[in-house]
Amino acid sequence: MTAGGLPAGVRLRPAGDAGVYVELSPGGEPAPARVLALWRELNRRPLPGMVSAVPGYTSVLVTWDPDRADPEAVQAELARRLARLPSRPRLPAGRLVVLPVVYGGPFGPDLEAVARHCGLSPEEVVRLHSRATYRVWLVGFLPGYVYLGPLDRRLWTPRRATPRVRVPAGSVGIGGSQTGIYSVESPGGWHLLGRTWIRLWDPERPEPALLRPGDRVRLQPVAARQAPAAWLEQAGLADGEAGGLREAAGA
């Protein structure tokens, strides 16, 4: 414990007069796992007067109602919760969502480059990338955008030197030690391995974001011919032109 009563590597940073950032160091178990464990604990047993707990990648933003809560008491209770937080938390299994992904070709224009960087074949990249069961560490950057992990170290690839102006929604990419899925069309600097036609963000749904922090995700390689014709047409590809997925990748 530190002099302030916090575990080593944990900091509380003010966020206005009615909130605090709980910053967790990445030591031991990845910080995102500790973030999720703390976030679940605060949702299960809210602090007195707490308004919200919002998970980030290495921090949780905790806010409270200044008319109903004493900041010192809230932070003291928060310190007690943090003292009980395991350094290597065991997270609940969580919901499992399987997403079909068309790897390579026009859907994954950086597959070959990532393979060269990693000293692997494109088929090996697809196999390694799709065999994991990922955890949703964070939803952010864009509405519904998900950061997934952990990523196999053999696939770690620096971000592109020049970001793309347009990355289609559903694109599955790698940036450094992270992998994620673009929920909406946007600029982006990650290497694109493939694309899914499942909509991660739909403002017309009761819950617009398909995935939530803590969910588990499997990426299932499929052939382009298995994709909905309307999606291929929207992507500007006729069914016969949408090749590029390596059948050996498991499609």
C-alpha cells in the first residue's frame, strides 16, 4: 500500500469537483482486466452517492452527486475497494459473440503486409488472429468501436505510417499490441486484416452498441461468398468480384 492508502501503481486523479479518475498501472495482469474488475464491482455495489462508473483502457472514471456524497468519504471507500482488488482478477465468462470475418482481398488490404512484418504466411496470420477468444477491453474512440485483447504477440504490428482517410465500418484491424473493429466509417491508422458485415453500432437499436465491456468475442473466418449480397453490393463488389479470402483460412 502507498502512503495514501492506495495499492502500488494506483492513482486517483481529480475529474472536476464531483469525480475522480482511478488510474491502474499495467503491471501484472493487463490493466484492462483490472479496469473491468473494478467497474463490475462498482456497478454491483455503487459507492454512496455515485452517479456513474465509466471504464477506459487503463482507468475508471467515477462520478458522484455533490449534494448526496462527501468526496472524502467516497474516495476513502474507493481506496478500500481498490485494496481488495486482485492484481490478477478472474473475470466472469461474460457473453460470447461470434462475428463472421472475411479476411484478405479488398476486405483486408493489409493482410499481406502484416504477414511480411511478422514473418508469417497470410494463412498463419488469419489462423492466429481468429483462434483466440478475445475480451472486449474497451468500447470507445468511436461509438461502438471495440478494443479486443489480448492479441497474440506474434501479430503485434506498428500502426500504419500514414493513416487512411476512410476505413469502412466493420473493418478488423491491428494497431501495435491491440486488435479492434471499426464500428462506423472513419479515418484510421490500423492495419486492416478483414471485415465483418455485422453492425457493431446501430442507433435504431434499443442498445445501439452490439458489444459491451467484458464481452467475449470470437472472429470466424468466412468466404466472401457467404456474405449477404446486399453487403457486398454496398461495398462496391459484385459476388464474383469479392474474392480474396484465403479458403485455407478456415472458410
